[in-house]
Amino acid sequence: MALEHADVQRAAHLARLGLNDDEAAGYVDDLGRILEMVDMLQALDTEGVAPLAHPLDATQRLRADEVTERDQREEFQRCAPAVENGLYLVPRVVE
């Protein structure tokens, strides 16, 4: 796919980016090379290749689901300007 200066300017406009002509010309070359690489990748035979989420067969170590801190809600709410029924009261911002 050949990319032209007008294509880059249109994409910049849609993305609300301000590009001058010199910057757009540089992006024409860069994006053209990226599209060439995508075309090369699409030409590869991937039949029988299973998709993978990560190149390494690793699992995430998880910590035990245990309480590690004491409840400090009462202490924090003592210094709050306004509290009611265990909730912080804040000024109304939506009418």
C-alpha cells in the first residue's frame, strides 16, 4: 500500500495533531516502512502456529489473600471534616 502526503495529513487531522509539511513528509517515509513490514509479516505462512499470550511459559506468583494491616478507618475518619455512618461526606458537585 502506497502512502501519500495527503494520507498522513488526513490521519493527523483525524487525530487532532498539528503537523507541518516537513513533519508530514518524515511520517510518510516512516509509516511507509511500517506498512511494508506489515505486508512482509502477512506474507508469512502461519498455518499450524498456535497463538500465544507470552513468549515464556511462566505463571504469575500470587501472594496469599490474607489481611496484613489492621483496620484504621476510625482513626482516619476522626480527622475528616465530615463523616456520617462510616462514610466521608463531600460537597455536592452535580446538581
